[in-house]
Amino acid sequence: MSDPMETWTDRLRDTAPGLEENRARSFVHDLYTAAQNDLGEEEAEADFEREE
């Protein structure tokens, strides 16, 4: 199975051909990290709601 970060980096570079690979990879990494943090916050809030 291929690395999803590489897949998304390639897709981003396909839509913005002038974008350097390092910048594209960094953007994808930052976006993934932010999404994981948001998901963690949503799960924590749902757990709190269930406990009340």
C-alpha cells in the first residue's frame, strides 16, 4: 500500500505544478496534523457529553 502523505503531496503538486515538493509535503503534513488534532478534540468532546 502506498503512503497516503505521498499520494496527497503528488495530487497537490498536480494541481499546482510550480509548487516545490518540500513545500507541498510540508503543507500536506501540516494539514494532516491539524485534521488529527481537530478529530481528537471532537472525540474528547463527545466522550465528555456521554459522561454527563
